[in-house]
Amino acid sequence: MIRRVTAPGLFPPPTYSHATVVEAGTKLAFLAGAVPLEEKGEVVGPGDPVRQAEQVIGNLREQLAAVGSDLGHVVATDVYVVSSEPSVLSAVWEVVEASGLSAGPHSSTLIGVACLGYTGQLVEITATAVVPE
């Protein structure tokens, strides 16, 4: 159902794949960005991108469960981090790896940005996932 590809002519990525192929006829879910808000709408971990990444992964799990999927069925993500420092982006990526999200490994892009939608928000993850039958 899911084939993860590392292009043989390119430098092998450490914890993600270059491409993911999903066979035709598979149900896909395109998830809105998971954000670091708790149930009441408050930003979790102000000033702490690692804590926010943990909350984002938890919220992503909830989004996936709502459509009948899970982290293991994610085929692509975009990980947005408010920072221009590679060390901050790396710290967030470590949370992604530890979550099992990159176990596929899935196709992903890690992006440093100037700001995100909520005041104090430092991390957001969009995802596309297979919804298993």
C-alpha cells in the first residue's frame, strides 16, 4: 500500500525518504496543520519549541485518530519552526523522530519560518496520511 523511496543517485536522508508512493484506490487524509494548543485553546510551552513540538505531535495523533489513521500511516509532512537557527530546527526534528512519525520513514520537509498563526506559536506540522481499510 505504501512504498517509501530513497533515490539511489541522491545523498541518503538520515530519517526520512525522498518520496512516498501510494497505490491508486487508497483513501488519503490531508490534515490541517497541527498546532501547540491545548483543549481550551491556550498555547502550550510558550518560548519552548521542544515542548510545543511534543504538543503538536499529540494533537496530530488526535487528528489522525479522528479519521481512522495513526502516525505509522503518515506519508508526508511539513514541519514549520519559528527559528533561523539550525540547532532549534534539529531539536524539533528530534521530537518528530522520537514520536515514531519518522519510522516509515515518511517524506518530510523541515522549514524555518518567521511566524505562525497563533501568538507565541513556534511549531506546526501538516500531514498527509493513508487511512487503512
